[in-house]
Amino acid sequence: MKYLLSLSVATLALASLSCSNPSKPVEITETREAPAAPAAHDLSVPPGATAPPMEAPQREYKWVVPEGWMEAPPTSMRIGNFRIGEDKQTECYVTVLKGTGGGTEMNVNRWRGQMGVEGDPLNAEAIGKLPKISMLGKEVPLVEVPGTYQGMSGETKTGYMLLGSICELGDESVFVKMIGPETVVRAEREKFIAFCGSLK
């Protein structure tokens, strides 16, 4: 009995020393899954923002490919890829993110930043005044931004234009975006709108 009592006292003493020594290594057993990193093409997030989690889409999406668009295989974070124009510099793609994917307002202003637009960001009221198109049974804003496009690798392309639309569905959001030389993108505007309308 005396031996057990001594052992207990020793154990308590060791525990006390362990708690009072902050420099002693501590083993961490909890693990957490890191959020998926954004793809290197479009869905980078601004400093301080959290990257939206990337998961397989909850729904299966289909569309009608406009005449003259060349469909390419899906890639990371893009469920649809298309090349447009004889020189194939213009691209359009479809991305699906969980939840709001950062929200329409944040993404619209991020797109504007990618095109070198300066000045105050658009608020929800201003975005609400943008032209509307039909997409997945909803009326969504059509974003049209000419300017100097800055890619993820740092290169800049003058005389470019961006067309984009975002449809928030609750559990996930669908992004459709076209970028290319302004002359080509303007010529493809109606096809872009028709493509968004064909999504189901």
C-alpha cells in the first residue's frame, strides 16, 4: 500500500512538472483537412480570404456547345473547357464550387481586378443593375469587362475582355467565364449568353 501511494505521488509530481514546463515538446494528435487550393487559372482568392472548398459537383450538368466552339476535356476545377476563334486564344469554361464559392459580389470584383479595373468595387446594388441573362432557371448578372488581363503567371494581355456569370444554387455555385481578345469576345457574346441558357 505504501509502495502504491509513493508511485501515485511520483506520478502526480511528474504531471505537475510537465504542465509547468512550456518548452517541453508536446505531441499533437488532432489532424484537420486543409481546404482545397484554388486552381492556377481563375479561382484564386484575394489576400486574407479563404479558398472555397473544392468537391465533386452535387449535380450533373449538361449544355449545348455553340457552333465554332471546340470542347476540350475537363481539368482541375473545370467541368467544361472550350477554345474559341481561329487562333484559339479565347477560352470559356465552367466551374462548380461548393456553397457560394465566395459570393457573387466578391467574384465580380475579383474579375474586374483581373482586368485592371481601378476604383471602388461594385456593391450589391450596382451588380443588381447589370444586364441579366438566364442560367439554370435563374436570372443572373452578365459581367462584361474590357481591359488588360493579368494572368496567374503575371503576364499581361492588352485589348482583352472578360464575360462572366455566376449562378448560386444554395449548396453549390456555377461559374461561366470567357476571356480573350476583345474583338473575339464581343463577337461571341450572344453565343456565350445562349450557352449559359443551355445549362441544365
